[in-house]
Amino acid sequence: MPFASAVALTLGDNIGTCMTAQIASIRSGLPGRRTAWAHTLYNVIGAAAAMALLPQFCALVEWFTRALGQDGGRLVANTHTLFNVLSAVVFLPLTRLYARFIEWIVPGRPSEAVRRPGPRRAA
């Protein structure tokens, strides 16, 4: 199998694992549903970006694998690792914006208001 095909399968696998979170969120509250959608969209956006830059991403994985002195048997594992690390690095500065986006995508009903921790009151 060509390496680019293995990369595409690995990216699809990352998206496929989101189904577990979606199923688990079916009967959960608002925070659970938002978390599941945040996880799913995070992986879909990351995979779409990697697919748009597939030749460059494959070259990066191959370079990284050689730089570590590893053989080609580690390419798929390194693909998975680099995808997750790079996605986190890209999304980290956007955390607040992404949280607001998820709140817009998965709006809450008044009965599901998310309680935020506030100052503790003396008993």
C-alpha cells in the first residue's frame, strides 16, 4: 500500500473514533454533547487540513521518522502521533474561539444551563 494511502486511512481512523463519543453523548447532558461535537469537529478539521496538505504532511512524517533514526515500519505510528501533536498545537491558541463556536453549534436549552463554578459561600 502506498504511504499516502496509509496516511489517509490513519486520518479516517481518527475521525472514525469520534463515533464512540457521539454514541456516548446521546443520553448525556449539554456538556457531554458539546464535548462529543468538539472532539468530532476537531478531528474532522484536522484531517481535512492534513488531506489538503497530504504530500507535505507525508514528507514531514518521513523526515521525522528518519530524524529519529527509525525505519519505515514506524511511519504509520508516527503519522498518528504527528497528526495529533500538530492538531493540538494549531488548536491551542484558538481554544476560546473554538469553545464559543461549539456553544454556537450545540446551543443549550434554558433547562440545560451549564453552571459555572463561582466563589464559595461560607456555610
